Amino acid sequence: MKSVFPGLCPGIAVDREARQPLHSQIYNAYREAILNGNFLSGQQVPSSRSLAAELGISRIPVLEAYAQLIAEGYFEARAGSGTYVSSSLPQQNGARAENKSSSGRARARNVAGHIAGLPGRGSQRWLSGSGAFSVGQLGFDHFPFRAWVRILTRHCRKVHANSMNYGDPMGSREFRETIAAYVRTARAVRCDARQIMVVNGSQNALDICARVLVDPGSPVWVEDPGYMLLHSTLVLAGCRLVPVTVDDEGMNIAAGMRACRKAKAAWVTPSHQYPLGVTMSASRRLELLEWADAAGGWIVEDDYDSEYRYDSMPIASLQGLDDKSRVVYIGTFSKTLFPSLRLGYMVLPIDLVDQFTAVRRAIDVCPPLLYQAVLTDFIREGYYARHLRKMRLLYAERRKALVQSIEREFGSRVEISGDAAGMHLAILVPDAWNDQQIAQRAAQQKLWIWPLSPAYLGKKRRQGFVLGFGSTDIRDIPEAVHRIRCLVA
């Protein structure tokens, strides 16, 4: 077995005042660590000289302890290599760790149970794969790797001591100025750099918003159907979810006021509603802003993939219409660059900046600095805008091929929704179809279609599927859609 952390000194403490000899203390500490599974078979242990220096004692007690452990078969000495935990010992870490975690689960808060209690949160095999129609997947093979690596290398070469320290909880000033300039131009957002908070993706932003804007037990509006991970976040924050129907104009504000006029906040995706893909109409946007002002509520605008619009220019943000500072705007680079980047941002009302900063500092102090610096240059040097233009054309072609294939295979049996923007569309199917069962069968064939019904919280649920086309090659789309039809024929 390959050595794990060779030469790393273990957490052994010795007491010079104790009656037990030092060599016995060392022997017992190692023996217990091995039996508990903290040291694995074949793992190298420190040299006697290194351990003696670490403990601040003479080397003689260490040699005596090592000799005893070798004699009893816990250690083995390898000529010219060092001392190791005996490779003939059985692994001990599994059983004891399992016993400890079992008792821990009994005492811990049932977090998984709270989330699983949401409608439709059973077995979700369709979430586990990546491939044809997986939602949220991008065309990674078209990413400008050379430009990205060149900028990344440049910043790695000029690392200095200050860059290794904690940063501003809001994010680096230069990156925030770059984001502010971008969203003012591209999304008609009203802001300056002081209002930008850099976060680890939009999910992190949703979590912080829930902590700042909403008290446990407070009612909040959510779109129905809506984003399942948002539902989980709000449930964990102790919120009472009020599902508000989504129709062709987006969230129905009148229905929301009938259900709960005094809701504390509303979470919306107005530019490309998830999952139906509709765009919130201007009248609904104004109604929502009027409600927030009258009720003293907050609006969280999740603008997750608005950069990709195919039949018109991108829709301006809801935040840009807000003159009462009631909207928190969320954007992310996960959908335009790559998800593992874990960089997103919020545009905050100026009077909430201190509260958001306090929560951010308590959660994870500050965002990492390296990728902020890299992305700042990536945007300022024009690579980001060129990449967006290229991907917009690519996704438009894939979206067109998907729509044509669906119409050819299903005809009038299904209704397509939300194909004007983003990297996914929804198809609404007859109520007699069981979308979750079909999605499970599709996953067995490596087709990752997401059922629509689990996205609903209310009693009335539509059957359907959410199909992502970002990572699906245009040549594979017709055959993949045909295979879906065969599943429901």
C-alpha cells in the first residue's frame, strides 16, 4: 500500500509528570490509534528521531516504544525505507466509524428528513448522471481553455504574501467593479461596486439571502413549479413556503396576495422562469414591485441564465425597475463558464450591505481570491464577451434541433415551453403519463430527462419533462429524442 502522509507526526501527547513511563505512553497511544483505524495498514510512521523532536523528549523512549510495537506485530521495519504500520493487520476504520456515525445520526437534527418531506423528493436517479439532456450541463468542449490557462498561469506566477491572507467578505474591489460595469451594461442593473457581494455560486447566494431577509417561520412566496434546491434551502432556514402559481406571464402576483399578502419575501426567476422557462411580463413585474413596497417584503431575483436568449435581446432585469430598493439580484458564472468555478454575485440594496456582510463573514469569512483575479482579466480582456457570443450561437442550434425533433417525434401530444432562452426547455405531457417513472426508466438508458412534477409544491401538478441541451451534441439529439418516444409509446 502506498504510504499516506509519510513522515507526518501523529497527535500523540506525553505527560512527563505521569507515573506511566514515556515509552509506555507512546506505545499505548500508537496501539489505540491503530485499533481505532486512525492509522491504516501500510501507513508510514515518523522516524524515531522526528517523533522525539516533535514531542521534545529523548529518542530512547521512542525507540523502546517502536521496538515493542514491532515485536507485537503492530509495526514493521523496512530496511532503507522506514517504519510502517504492519501490512498484515486488518483494516479497523470501518466498523468503529460506522458505530460512531450511527449514534450521531440518532442525536442530530433530521436535516435529510426535512428535505425529503418536500413533495416529490423520493428516489431521483435522473439527477445523478451527465449526458444527453442533463439539466445545467454546458458545452465544455467549446470553452477557451488556452486563454483561461494563460491568464491563470499569469496570476499564479505573481502570487505575493498579501494574496495569501483573508480578503474582503464582499470580494475583491477590482472584481466587484468589473461585475458592476458588466451588469449595468448587459442587464440594466442599477448598482455600483459597493453593492456587489461575491459568492460561491447562486446556491450560496440563496442561502445567505434566506439567513438575512427571513426569520424562521416566516411565510415566503416561491414559484410553483419552481427550483427544488431553493425549496430545500428555504426549508432548512425554517421558512414557510407559499407556492404561487406560474402561468404564461410568470408568477401570478394576485394569486400570491390571495394566498398570503404579508409574505416576508418572494423568490423569482423573471427572465427565464425555472423550470417552465416563461418570461415575467412587464405588468407582473410592476405588480410584484408594488406588492413588495406595500407589504414591506423583499424580492430575490435569481437571474441564472439570462445571457442566453435566442428570439430577442436579453430581457432587462427586474432590479433595474426597482426604485424602492426592495430587490436583491443574483447572478452566476456557473452557466456561462463552468460550474466548478463556484463564482457568483449579488447586487444588494445599499442599506442591507452591512447585514449581508456580517452573515457572509460568519459563514465562510471571504471568497477565494485567485479566480476573482483571473476572471477579472478574462472579462476585461474581452474573452468573456466573445465566449458568450460563441455559446449563444451554439446553444441556439442545439435548441432548434431539439424543438424540431420533439415536434417530429411527439407532434401535438406534448406542449413545448420556455425554448426562447437559457439551456433547457420544458415539455408538458398528458396527465396520464407518469413523468417520474418515465424519467427513472430513461436514466437506465443514460437519458437524463428531469420530471416536471417534483418541481411543484401545490396540489395541482403538471406532468412533463425538463430537457437540458447545453451539453448534448446536435448530431445526437434526434436519436436521443426518438429513444424517449420509445419509452412512452
